[in-house]
Amino acid sequence: MLDIFTIIFQIFWMVLIFSSFAPLFKNFSLHSAREAIIRQIEQKRKSRVITLIHRQESLSFFGFGIRKFIDIEDSEEVLRAIKMTPDDMPIDFIIHTPGGLVLAAEQIANALRKHKGKVTVFVPHYAMSGGTLIALAADEIVMDENAVLGPVDPQLGQYPAASILSVLEKKNINDIDDQTLILADIAQKAMKQMKEYVTDLLKEKYPDKAEKLAEDLVSGKWTHDYPITVEKARELGIKVSTDMPKEIYALMSLYKNPTSGKPSVNYVPINYKNE
């Protein structure tokens, strides 16, 4: 009888140990599969592939929401990847994100705009807010037929900057509290800065309509989550292709339901300048 309990006890510990290591093996296998598809795309298109994918925007951890957006860590990784890429090598940037920090998104957009090789941004599902800002920096935007971009109007906390400014138009200034007046001042600066930035970002590709495009995207005429479809983007004057490589869909299928924090930026960590 003692031997049977000993065997059961040993089996229990073996199962427990295997269960502990199983997620590690799974993550390693998943990362390897992602890297293999990235390499496949790179070899096919002779490019550097960089991904910025926030596949699950909201997770639950002990009852508290955990949200993943574009942050400084993302921008640091993207800038590092671009520096490891020869000036004349094309960059294929695959993005799936609800947006994030303006500073981080602008850093990525600036780096992509300065790259001498062709930059193509692929949007398989959506690239909202800061994601749209990054897409606008590309030489070419490729979207799935059902993918969407979004407005880039500044947000101050939970309020759109344009909505804060509208308070000044609708109420007597003597009836507005000091905090709202301060927010309105910041909102006005944020709107001005973003319009100037988007205009500058677009002026080379759209010299005749950069200011109009910036006004449409920044003014707050739509809600911040307004979906700019392929058709709407073209109506606005944004050049968009729908020639999405099938390998990108295969790559996106490997970014399902993360159960823990994982890097958002991924690329094959090889310095192509030395190859």
C-alpha cells in the first residue's frame, strides 16, 4: 500500500512540474513560430519587418483592468530596430493597436519618416489614434478591406481637447471654473501642436491637401474612436492599398489571447548592416 501512495505522490509532482514548465515551452514555440513568419516575409520582400501588435487591449488581473498601448518601451524597441537596418533597406511595419502615448507614437513616426528606404505600414485590423499617426508617416499604407484607422485629435485624460474648448464657446467665461480654464488652455496648445505636426508629416506626400487632412483628423469633428475605413480614408484623400500579403494574416493568428505581459514589438534581432 505504501508503494502505491509513493507512486501516486511521484506522479503528482511530475504532473505539477510539467504543468509549471508547459507555459514556458508554449511561449518559446509561439515566439519561434512568429519569428519564422517574420523571416519568411523579410526574405520574400527583402525588407526589415517590425511589428507593433497589442493583440488584446484589455486583460483582467485580480479584478483590475490591465491595458496595453503604445508606450516609451515600444518606441525604444522600434528605434533600436530601425538603427539596425541599412538606410536603403525597405521597412515593413505591421501595426495593430488602439493607440497610446503621443510622445512614443511621434518618436516612431519621426524615425520611420527619416528612413531612406521605402516604409510600408500594414494594418490588418486597426491602427487607431497614435497608430494612425505612425501609419501616416509611411510611404505606403496597406490595409485589409475591413481594417480601420482613427482620428488623431488630442485627449486630455478622459476628455477630448476639442470638447474642452467647446465649453469656452458655449458658456460665459465668468461662469467657468479655473480648472476648466486651465484645461482649455492646455487643450488649445495640444490642438495647435498636433495640427502642426500632422501637417508637417503629410506635406511631402500631400503638398496640396496636407492642411485639410490635418484639420479633418485633428479637429475633433468625429469621436476619438470613429472608424476611418478604407473607403473613408480614400474619400479624405489618403492613399491606401488593400494588397495585404497572406503571411501577415498568418502572423496575426499567432497573437491570440495573451495571458501575461509580452513584448509588443517584435523583429528578428539581426543587425543587417553587418550582413
